[in-house]
Amino acid sequence: MPKRYLLLESIEKLLELENSSAFTDLLQFLSTHPGWTVVATGRDYAYQQIIFNYFYPTGLSHTSLPITNFNDQEVQALCERLEPLKAIAANPALEPLLHNPFFAELALRVSEAGTQFSSGQGERDFRAAVWRDVIAKEQVRIGGMPLRRRQTFVDMAVARAKRMAYGVPERDFDSEAVLKLEEDDLVRRELSKGLVRPAHDVLEDWALEQYIEETYQQSSNDVPKFLATVGDEPAMNRAYRL
């Protein structure tokens, strides 16, 4: 029988579900159908709980492969190959970000957009630059697209958190902004089902934090109103703690 592969992305989201019976059914299926190999990506914090709650009861064999950050030599090699990263590497507050492949890629995007950081700027400024240069893409202003991109990305993250769903209907959002975000690898579209979702869980968490902050500002210090609007869905609770 030929090998078959199943890829599960961001498996830590399983811990946010109220009903995980579909995943349990999948594991039962895999335990009785040899020939499948499942490759799952996820955060370190969720590993032990998922293994204990789901894999041990089914007896499925498994192994973990930690993805390590770049070491100093690899960061140096990266900067030699990608000239725009040298300025960020020279900033003591920002250099640690380059050890993480995801943040290194964002740093390259921000640098290529022309953003430069002073010695006194740090992670908060980097994050603001990602919102401005990557998500909103302020340098491309035709049709008010930066505002539309930003709002669409936040709305999409909130809708997915509220519905606790893998994807949300793309018809609910600004279609042109969705396509522009897709072009920049910021959202994923499932064409067969008409669904869309943020492509990166870190940026999705940032969007939820942004929503929480804006909701608080709009609530005029009315705490009950603020809490009712934000809700208590697992993704919202996690973003609130960040």
C-alpha cells in the first residue's frame, strides 16, 4: 500500500475547541488504517497536553521534531546574503528577532519597505512596522487599500475566534482586500468551500489584541460593555492574556 500523508497545521488550536470528537474520530481511523503518516505543526506549550489527552489513549506511535531557532552563525550568514537585515542585526534590541525564522522573514519585508530603526527602538516599534508595512502595506494607497487590508485582517481574525472555526466565509469580507492579503501570503483561501483564514497564527493573535485594545477604547471605560463585546471564546481569552 502506498504511503499517504496528512498535514495538520497549528494543532494547538485543538485545545480551543469545545468539542474535539472529530479529531478523536480521525485518530481512531488512523489507528485502524495503516499506511498513513500525519505531520502536525504546533506550539511547544500544547505538545504534552495533546499527546497525553489524544495520542496515548489511541496507542498511535509518534515522535516530535523541535524546530530550533537560527544560531549566531546562521544569523550572520543570513545577513550576509540578505543585505537589508544587517541594520536590524546591528540593533541589540531587535537582533534576537532574527534568530526566529518567522520574525526574520517579517524583518526582511519591513526592511525592504524602507523602514529603518534607531538604536532606541525595540520590539514594540518592530510590531508597529509589521502592521504598517506588511499587513496594511501603507506604501500602496490606491483605493484606500491600507485601511481596507488592516480592517479585513482584524475582522477575519475576530470572526474565526468567535465562530471557533478553521475558516470563515470569504463573502463576509472586502473581496479586493482579501485577494491583496492573499497575494502577500497573509491569508489562506479554501476555494472549494469559499473559506478564508489568516495564514500565520502569530499575526492572528496580534490582530485579536488590536481588536481588544480598540474595543476597550470604544467602550469609554464601561467594563461590562467591554467584556460582553470581546466575549470569552478561548482564542479571545488567549489574546487577552498576551
